[in-house]
Amino acid sequence: MTTSNHRFSDAERRGLYRAIHERRDVRSQFLPDRIPPDVLARLLEAAHHAPSVGFMQPWDFIVIESRSVREAVLAMFEQENQKAAERFEGERQAHYRSLKLQGIMESPLNLCITCDRSRGGPHVLGRNSMVDTDLFSTCLAVQNLWLAARVEGIGVGWVSILDQEQLSKALNLPDHVYPLAYLCLGYVSEFLDQPELEAKGWRSRLPLSELVHGDQWGQPLASGL
């Protein structure tokens, strides 16, 4: 059996994989308890330690506690959610409308993680061919924060049903800064056993065996899985 001297302890590895598997997109289980400043600092520090192409670190973090700002964002959500519902028909539309897809006002804290598309200047190492690596890097910051939050017992919900231009205006973002992730954060009454959309029958998790290819698309992995 191959091992590594750099491997974490069994308990540490179990904790990491538990956080990955038990992370949830939270919308309905928020408690009103405030997140202490030291805990929030740990979450932001975890996000700030995400990998980034060319070490550009394109992220910024807007911590939103203002009720008026959150009410404005909620109004944006409701407008866009209505448009989204109209894309479905019949029972599928009714099912969509029954889903709770945000916790903007229920969560004690909202957080917008942005991407400064000018950070690092016009020529960032590793970004010449794939110009969107700044966005990809910022997504890694989101994931770091999400996993750290789960470790702290804090739920996170990503509100993606928002118009980016309207959100940028509400948050007074410069033109070169993109609002990548609008998140709701807070302690929760529970973490669901399954992702909420799976539990409510919207979609199921795809089998990993159907998603792994060997060498080229559609080819089996020689070593198996």
C-alpha cells in the first residue's frame, strides 16, 4: 500500500471528507444567532487561502448586514425568480415555485464574493490562453469558505438567481469588479442528510462511474474506479 509522509492523520482526513460530503446549500434552516467576528475572520481567511492562477488573488469580500441592502437584493431575486419560473410548465413549474431558493433575510449575514478582473495587471502568469481563470480562481475561494463554514457548523446558501448588473449597482461595485457569488451565512438548526433539491425530488446525484473517462471522452478508465 502506497502512503505519504505528508498525509494528514486518519482523524484529520475523516474530518475533511466529512465536510465535503456534508456541505449543503442552505436556504431554510437559518438561526438568528450572529456569527462572532473571530469565526467570520477564520472563514474569510480560509477563502483568502484559495489557489489562484498566477497568484492573482482576484477576490474581495463584501460583508452585508444592512437590512435595506438585503431588502433590495431580495427584490432583485423575486423579479428574477419569477422569470425563471416561467421557463417551466405545468407540474414542473409548480414544483419550482414550491422550492425555497434563498435565505437573504433569514440569515444573519450576507456575503458577496467578487472578482476583480483587472487584478494583477494586463498580463497575469497563466492567464493568456484562458482569460476566465480569474473567475475560476474566485470560485475556489467560495468553495474554501463553504467547507470552512461547514466545519464551524455554519450554513451557506448561494443565491444565483440575481441580475449581475443590478447587484453591482446595489453594492456600488466598480466596472471591473464582477459579483461572482452572493451568499447567505448563518448557524442552522440542522444540516439535511441530502442536498435539498435532491430531497425534494428536483434532481438526483449522478453516478460518478458515468462521469469518469480514460484518456479521451467516452473511453473507459483502464484501472477501473
